[in-house]
Amino acid sequence: MTQHTTRKNARVDKKGKSHDTRNAQPGAAAQGEPSGEAARPEWAGRAESFWDVPMRGESGNERVWSELRYIQELAREDLIEMEGLLCRQLSAFLSFSGHALYFPRDHAQDEPQLLARERRLLLPLFWHDRLLGMVMLHGVRAREVRPLLKVLPALASLCLENLARAKAARTDAVTALATEESLFARMEGEAERVRAHLKEPSAPEGLAIPMYRMCMGIVLLRLGNGPGMVRRHGFAFGENVMSQLADACRAVLPSDVLAARVGSHEIALLLSASGRGACHKLARSVLARMEALRPVSALTKQPAALRLCAGHALYPQDMQGPEMRLGMYEQARLLMARARLAADVAGQTATGAAGNRSGEGRIMPFARILQEGGLVLEALPVGRLRISLGRQAKAREGMRFAVWSAAPGPKARHKGEIVLLRVGDKDSIAEILHLADTTFLPAPGDSLALLGQSPVLSPDLDGHDPALSFSGTQDFLSTPPTPPTAALQQKAESSSQGETAAHTPGHTPDQPEAKAPLSGGSVEQPADELVPPGEGEKHATGSSQPEPAPAVHAEKTEQSESMTLCGHGDFLNRFAQESERCARFVLAIVRMEGATSSTAATALGLWEKLLNKAALSEAGAAPLAGLYGSNSLIFFHPGMEPQNVTALYEGLCTALKDGGIDAAAGLAAFPFLQYRKAEMPDCALKALEYALLLPHPRVGQCSSLALNISADRRYSLGDVFGALEEYKLSLLADETNVMAWNSLGVCMAALGRGHEARRHFLEALRHKPDDGAAKQIYYNLGNVCQSLGERRAAARYYRQCVKVAPDHLFAHIRLGQLCEQGGRRAEARRYYELAAAIEDATPGRPGVARRHLARVAARQRKGGEARELLHEALLRNPQDPASMLLLANIYLDGNEDPAMAELLARKSAGLHDRPEAWQTLARALRALDREDEARLAEARAVLG
């Protein structure tokens, strides 16, 4: 103790001398030439520094010169958050195989303690003479450690100082929020975690069917009049307002949400494992707290009005398939751009008609921009409009919108319908299809409402969003497609046989991953549209139809006469008339990527050549050709069957590909199931979506698999009941479609109808799927049986899954859980160790198996091993709520710092609301003598 006291006093003396010496440096630096970052004027904000010299600028506003503003205070929770960095720092001086953090309440060691026989080193961590915690290093070498015992306290202090600097580098000086780059780094890690769970989702403790939300949300809060406030009141006032907004934001944020300043007047919130409903509610509560602020300007002595808006986006639901090929660096910034776009739209519509009708104009989800965020920007000649929706908002040619007047509330009047002809990056050109009143034309400022599309999940629902788990059709919508197998190509070409591919975690279009079911059952019912989906074409024939644009004429070719290319509205009029005269026909849509102004004429000329060569015009009535946007053509073949025209469009796509134009064609034949003639354009679009996943020549027919893909897309938008209906239609088209049976079972399991789900999975097995599909179906069957309490049947199906796929991680984990529930801990440990080996073989996987191993070790009273395994699991996935909860219980059982247990339990409850988390939080609060809060936590555990 004498040596420790001497060392401690020496440290204090040295610190005091250093402080006195450095206090003179800012003045000296101010007089001389500053070098590097020294004596650089900064807005101090909440950053801690060793010395601060108040100065006054010319405006009289007090400023602060901070030379070492990056030195921050450390807290115990920082050790948990930067545990990996701390271990990397220590590994530069010592070699060890494992570690664990301890937070003793009293009787802590002041000096490092080496346990040579156990090969362990207990190292105290002091920061500014205050004990933060202790790290236990396992597997150290005594010969290596003994010479370093005297200098280990200094090495630990150096490591902690590096942690403090790292913390300061991630912190904004004005708002004390995270910086933009640290937010993007966190987003990249979360996106990796989501992708890993999409491939093989795991379940939290206590849930037999995985209902975990495998997604990530980003909320962008914007001070819309921030630039104007700076121009009027000055930069210092603007920074003070942002600091107040950050404080208001921090007051209502859950502990698991990361807040960062991402622009001069923007704050971003990152929500892990949260859906659209959670993002919307958080944005609403934060905006309400911010709007209560009344910052007073020092110049005018009047409170400044704050104009706030928010937008939010979800990963991977708001990403498109090709974008998933990009690196995580690009994907994180794309998601932020989408949240910014949603905030832009919210700012535009907050005072408009759309905002007043919905009551939520100041908050806009990215997924709802198409539905209610569009505005008319300009009225153009020949019955056309320029609107505010572009490719960034996922607009595409052929989409139809209802136009509403700009009058607020119930005074808004329906003006008519428009269709998109040419889509740009940020805006589009649309053509008027129908006018409700020819004297009441669309005008700039009018709002738009999407027609003919399923609505996304209502943000007002209680966070019920697609929980991306349990099975796998994710690849069609999130992962990049690759060419399917030859067997799939043969099946796609045949109209009499359906595809039998199953939902598996693979990465080929014949083995897509399943979109996850809804967590709950509440889904927003489709709004009452003025025109039902597919009926807009009939309204185009009304008397109020404006005069269509002049038809586009194709250039003449040597082999054929030129054919008239109708405009979009004219084609719909003629199609509605001609289709009523024939009992069967084929509708084809050809999409050309990178199309120019002459591409349509070129494609039409090639089509005429191939048409004459195939002599199809003699087999039936003359076909009809029209524009379907700036990069698409639409063709109507009366009296034809799909097999008669497939070769024609394969040749067309091949010829366009040879000419440097990437093309795809979707074919829809009438009659088909229960679809009406007016719905055939929608069927052709579904076929086109399927064709885009095929290799060249990309020609797809509206078949069972095309309906399956369309159902997956509905599923991703939260329309679970619409997806159910479309899966059933897919099975009507082909009852051997294993993929549809599996998807239907996934939906039923998500809705709590386990017996029906098991029947659908067994039906999928009856059609003899391949190994890739069978392993997922066996796993799904095991999961359903486990949820129904049939452990023997569940174990049998899990073993079948392991037999087909020995590296199936979660089948091993499920078998371990069943053994653990049966009291066979040694056998459970064996399965968990096999799962851990599978995790180690694939870098980047979350440490799910280690969490289960830690639980077994804790029950066997091996606290040190359990603690080490949990730290490894949290290093692999810092947002694992089950690992946090188990570690909090270990801290409480070991009589360690209950404040750390409170932090972990609160984070676990925020990430996954479970009674066990609230009960552990109540234990921690009671240990801190906060009885009232403990009672509230217990009540939350009971009430849910």
C-alpha cells in the first residue's frame, strides 16, 4: 500500500506540473504561429478539456479556445462499448487468449495481480484516479507478464487515454452527439448484421418461432429554417439552437438508439432491429419535445420559431435488389440519402394538402413517398405535367396517380388521374389520363396519391413490420440475382408445368429466401381508391379524356412498312376496346435499360421484322404497339397464345442486346386464373419483374413463379394478407410449386396458425424438393413443431435438416435447446459447440452459439467461462439483447456494480421488449435503492 500511495501521489504531482505548464501554452500559441491543431478556435460544446481560456469574438458572443478538446471523460459504460478496442490496445503489450470485464463495488485491487497457476492477470483500470473496472486476461504467459508488472498501471492508463481520444473523435463538439462518420460506421456494421440474419435468422430466447425484426431504421430530423436563422441571428445562435435540440432529443431517446449530427442543421437517429412503426413513433416523440423549445435571439429578444420535419427509411425494405450488390459503405449512405429524401418531402408537404389530410405531414416514411408524397410542379403543353417523384423515390414508368387539389383537409377535390411517361432522377413527366372536371385542371402544388398499388404498413401501427426471419425468399428483393439453373429455365419456358424451387437461404433465383412474416396481425387495409386497381384503363375512355399526344411514328425499314406507335393513353383506349372483342390475347411489355430518344423506333423496327418473319400477323388480328413510358414498349396480340409469341420476344431481346441495349420482356396471356382483361397490364408487369431475374434472353411469362415473386414484394411492403392471396393464386397456377407452399407455411406460422403451417410444409415435402429447399423446409417444420410443444417431432425434423445440410447453424442450436429443455446439458453443450465451430468457419456471423454456451455455463456455475463467452458474443454482435440480459444477471449475481447491470438490462429491453428484461432491470434498480423505478419496471414486466 505504501508503494501504491507513493506512485499515486507522484502521478498527481506530475499531473499538476503538467497542467501548470500547459496552461501557458494557449497564450504563447496565440502570439506565435499555430502549428497543427494547437490553439485552434473551436466551439467547445460539451467536450471536456484540461484547460479552457474564455475569449470574446467581435460579435461579443463568448467562445472557447480548446487545445485538447478531444480528451473526454470516460465512464464504465464506455468500457463495454469500446471493449474490443481496449483488448486490441492491451494485445500490443501482452498476449492472451480471452478476457472478461468486472465492475466490483468495493474491495478492488489497486495493483495488477498475476495468477500464474491459472494463467490469468487481473488488471485494474484507473482513469483520473477513479476505478472504472477491472479486466481479467486469460491465457497469459507468466514469463512475459512478470517483467511488466511495475509498468502495467501506466500501460493501462495509456490505453484508457486512447479510448478517451477515440471517444472524442466520435463526438460532435457542439451537440455532444456522435459524428457523421461514426454513425456511418455503425450503420455499416448493422447492415452486415441484418444481412447475416437474413441468410439464417435466429430466434430470441423463449420464442419457438422466430419473430425477430431483422431490419434497421434511420430517422433524420431537420431544422428546416436553420439557414435562415443563421443569416438573421448569426452562426453562434444557430449552434446554440442545435445544442438545445440535441439536449431535447437526448431526453427522450431510448438507450439503444444512437444519435448523431449529420449536417449543419440535421440530427440522425439509428434504430437497431426496429421497424417502421418504431421509427415513426420515435420521430413523433422527439419532434414534440423539440417543438416545445423557444430559443430567444440575443439580437431581437424574441423567441425564434422552429420549423422541424423528419423522414425515415428502413434497411433492407427500402433498398432495391441491384443495390444490395454494393458494398456496405455505399449502402449505408444510400439509406441515409433515402431518409433525407423523405425529410425533403415532409418539408414540402407539411403545409400542403397531403400533410393536412394525413395529419402527419411533418414526418414521412420513405416507403410512403410514392403513395402520398408527390406534388405537381409544372403544367406542360399537350396534357402533360411535371411532378416531384423520380427514380430516387422508386417511381417508374406506367405508375398511375390520382391528382388532388391543394386545398387543405376535406376541401381537397379530386381532379383526375395521370400516368408516368418519363421518369428522371428527381422528377418525372406524366400524361393526363382522365379529368374529373375539364374546367378544373391540375395545377402546381396539387398533391398525388398512388393508384393500383398495395399500401405499405401504416406507421401508426404498434411497430408491426415485416420480421425478416424464419425462412427465406429475401434474395428476390434484397440480394443480387444470379442466373438460374438449366432446370429452372426449362420450367420457365413451359406453361403447363410450374416451378418447384423451394425457399432456401441460397442466392439463386430458383432458391430465393423468404420474406419474413409480420410480427402481429394488424395490417392497414387498402384505402378506398377512386378507381380500383386495373380499372383505370376503362376510365380513360370517358368523355373528359383530354386530347392525347400525337402518336409517335417509327422509322421505315427496308423489310416492312412502318407501324404507328401509339402514345400511352391512346394505347390504353384502344386496348380497352379491342380486348372486349377477343376471347384470348397476349399482352407484352418490353423494358429497355439506357434507352434514348431513338431506341423506341429502333426496337419497333426490329419487332416488325421479327413479326413478319414469324408470320404471326396472318394467324390472328393485327397486333397493336404503344409506348409504356420513355424506356418501355407495350404490345397487344389478339387471338394469340404465349407459346406463339415467346420466340418473337426472345429474338427481340437478343437483337437489342447485340445492339448494346439491355432489354427484358414480360408476357401475360388472357385468360389466366381469375384475372380480368383490364388487369392484364398488371400481370405483364409481374411477368416483367420475373424476367428481370432471368439470364438473356430475358423473357418471362406471368406464371406461378411470377406470382410468387409478386407476393414476396407485397410481403416486404407489409401487405401480408395480400401476399397470402397471391401465394394461393400461385398454387392454383401450379400446385407443385414448392416455393409457394413454403411461403404459405411461413405466413401461417407468423400469424400463429401453426397446424396450418405444418400442413403446408408437409405438402411442400410431398413434392420432393431438392436438398437446398428440403433443408429449409425441415427446419421450418421443426420450428413449428417446437412452437406446438411437440419436442420429439421437432428434434426429428431438425436432425433431418442436419442430415441434408451438416453446416446448418440454427438446426444445431435448436437441437441444443431441445436437449437443454430436457435436462441433458452435456448433449446440449455438444450441439452448441458444433454450432460455434460453424460460426468460426464463416467470419462475420453473430455469436449466437456462444450466447447459448454461456447460458449452459452459467447454469453449471461456471461464471468466469460464461462471462468470457458473453463478451465474445457481444464483440461479434454489440446489439444482441439476449447476451446483454444474461450478462446483466451475471453482474447482479456476482454482487458487482448494479449500474452496469441497469445499463445492460435497459438496452436489452429497448432492443427486445420482454418481461425477463424488465424484471432484471427491476433487480438492478432495487440494488441501486431506486424502489419507485423498480416498481414501474416490474409493472411493465407484468403488463407487457
